[in-house]
Amino acid sequence: MDWLSERNDLLKRDQAYFRFHTDKPCEIHTIVIQEDNGDVRFENKVITSAQQYLEWTETPWIPSTGAYKRTLVLAMHRRLDELDKSDCQLVYSNKHLPYDKEIFLNACKNLFQHRSIALTIARRSTTVINPRPVTWGPGASGQSIVYNCASETESMGGKDDIILSATCFKDKPLRFAVMYGCTNEQIEKIKTGLRQQKQSAFHPLILPMVFLQLERQRIINSFERKSSSLLQKVLVLKNRVTSGDGDTTTRDGARSPTMTERDCEAIQLWLDMSSLKSGFKSLLEQLASMKGHLEEVSDPQSKSGADGQEINDREEHDGIYIGLRLNEMMVELKSKIRRCETLLGGMTMTTQMVNS
């Protein structure tokens, strides 16, 4: 019943899902975007030691007095398997971190990482985007929405699945986030996108949208590779039907289907494509859920402040474009699902004809 827990800090059983490697290379890319008197500053650093990372998380982004500056803080952990080539037999995942447990817990505390992230990474599943209300302290000032996002792992393995945990406070313009398991390519895409759109970086859904963009590209790339291979297998089976060499004949004259290596490959491709179809449907459901959630989200700064109306206008503008992008991705995924169904149907029909 952990999903009912009101504890924010990671418990001992939560920590067990992570693996700590103090002897492995450390590379964490950080982004801080902060607005000061209308000017938006973008800062990017590369951290190469655990101690340096801990000190960075202790930066006083929250002022003890005075007004809050709109701030986004993001730490992206690069995958260890891209950094450590010493042991090819060891398989790293997004749960493997380049520091010890003490630094991990302190960093989680400093960056407002909620323990629900453990529930997200504990399961092997389709794409997950899970928003939940979390209170970090007494009163309205501690109220936030925590977004836990995890890549599709049921139908796709590989070395590019990521975890995102983002905390967006409701009544103060602060966003804290950590990404685990990032490839260098993913990091560069995130840096480029946030640098170009830094004015929009403070919208509560901007980081979940960054995750969705990466996940969309990831699953579509896998689909394009496998759909091309499956189509070739369908054409091979079609040729076997037209040439009449799909079966062998037993001693008593009965026909017996052969099972060749390429038949096994075709079966595996069929299974992979079926899993990808389920992955597309799951991602489509997540997009629809996010579209509904978008209507519920409001900028906390729009409620107060001299520049509140300007911020509210910007928030509304960004929300419109986020909604349009969600619609575009939903249309695209529906098209990919139909393509999956066509390929699967073609494979089923040609297989039946070969064996008939």
C-alpha cells in the first residue's frame, strides 16, 4: 500500500531499487534556467565527480527572504554503459548511479525528489507518466505536483530508456527535476530544446513534454526498424506461396509445414510488432491523460505579483502550444497503430496461406 503513503523521503526499501557505483566514471549534465527582471538566463554545466554534484545540489535556489525568481533546475545523469567500457559483460541501466547512497539521499532531498520514483522504476511496463500531488511542508507553500515518467520497457530493451522525476511547486515558480539513464544524444537534444525555448521552460508540463518527445522518437525509431524487417518477411512468405515451396511432403504423401530459421525470425518480428502496437496504445493513453491534465494545470505566479498578468499570458500561450503538440502526437500514434495492424494482418494471412 505504498501508493497511499504520505512519506516524501526515500525509505530503505525504495533505495534498494538503485545500484551505486563509486568506482565508475561520473558525468552529470545540469541546466539552470532563471528569470530575473524579465531576463531569462540559461546555464549549463558538466559535473564529473560525486562531490561536485552534491555541492551543486546545495545551491541556494530558494531565497530565504524576498520574492522568488522563476527557476528550473535539471540534472541529467549520463548512462554508465556509455562511460565505462572496462567490462563489456556488465549491463548498466538507468538505476545505476555513479556515487554512494549518502550522496544520493542528500541530492534527492535538495532537489525535492519524491519517494514515488521508486514505485515507477520498480516495474517493467509500458510508458508511464504519473502526476501526483505532494506536500513538502506545512501550508500552501509546500504544495506541489510531482511527475514521475518512465520509458517503455515491455516491448523495447536497448540502452536508451530513461526515468524523469520532476517537482513543480504550485504557489512558487520553482521546478526541480532529475533524469536518469540519459544517452549523450538525448542530453544534447534536451539542452538544445530548452536553450531555444527558455522563455517557456517554467510551464509545469514542459519537462513531461520533453520526456514525451524523447519517448515518441524512441518508440517510432524502433517501429520503423522492425516494420521494415517484418514487411520483408511478409514478401518472402508471399513469394513462397506463389512458388509453391512453402511445405515439404512426408512419406505417406501428407503435407507438413517446414520451420526454417527465417520462419522463426518472422515469428519473433510478429511478436515484437504486437508488443510495439501495445506500446503505441499505451503511449496514446498517456498523451490523452496529459491533455486532460493540461486543463487542470495553472501557473502559481498568475495569482499574485505585479507581473502576474504577463506571466499568466505566457502560461496560457505555452499551454495552447503544448495542447496542439499533444494533438499532433496523438494523430501520429493512431496512424502508427493502423500501420501495425496492417503489417500484422498481412503476416497472419501469408502465414496461413503458406501452411494451408
